[in-house]
Amino acid sequence: MKSKHTSAERQARIRDIAHSIWESEGRPVGQSLRHWYMAERLVLAEEQHAAHAPPEKKDAKPGKKKR
């Protein structure tokens, strides 16, 4: 499975998520490694979901609404 993102882009995404987790937990000291691992798992889940998701239809017309 090949990722669409470069290693640098992936690292930046992990770093941003880890930072968000840190802030959401009140900026605790000594939790950076736990936050990093949490962010890695979230990015991996995003990548796996994207790999298994059906391709988006760009020209799809909305279906008729049922009444």
C-alpha cells in the first residue's frame, strides 16, 4: 500500500494531531510520547480508511428525494 503523502507530510500531520491532543488535555508535562503514539495511530487509521474507501464520484448527480 503506497501512501499519497510524503514522509515529511505524514510527520507534520502526526505532529499537529499530537499537539492538538496535548492542548485538549490541558498541556500536561511528560506526556509527549503518549500523545505522539496516539497521533500515529490516528494517522494510520486515516490512511487505512482512505485506502479502503471507494473512490469519490466527481460528476455524481444527487438522487431524487423520496417524499
